[in-house]
Amino acid sequence: MTKKPVVLIIRDGWGINPGGKAQAEANGDATLLARTPFHDHLYATYPRGTVSASGEDVGLPDGQM
């Protein structure tokens, strides 16, 4: 088995808007409204995942952070 380098990038505050670009302005999502060529390149080129950090997923009542 060959070892490959791995990079973990944590973007605190870079939320995932469930409405996507269509709802970005209505929701005030600056990350979707901004020009982000490096971010767009990362998403188009490499695998990624999301982490839930609120509500029942972390032991809190639904809707709490």
C-alpha cells in the first residue's frame, strides 16, 4: 500500500446553504455570492465531505447550535 499525502481543510464559518446559489441572496450567503475561484477549483477537482455541527447530530435539541 502506498502512502498518499492528505490535506484536511476546516473552514469555520463557511456554511453549506441548502438552497444553493438560487437562495444565496435571500439567505445572505456571502460565500455563495463571492467570486471564489480557488474554492470552486477544489470542489470540482477533489473529493470532499461535510460535518454537521449542530442539533441532534451533536447531542443538542433540533435547531440549537
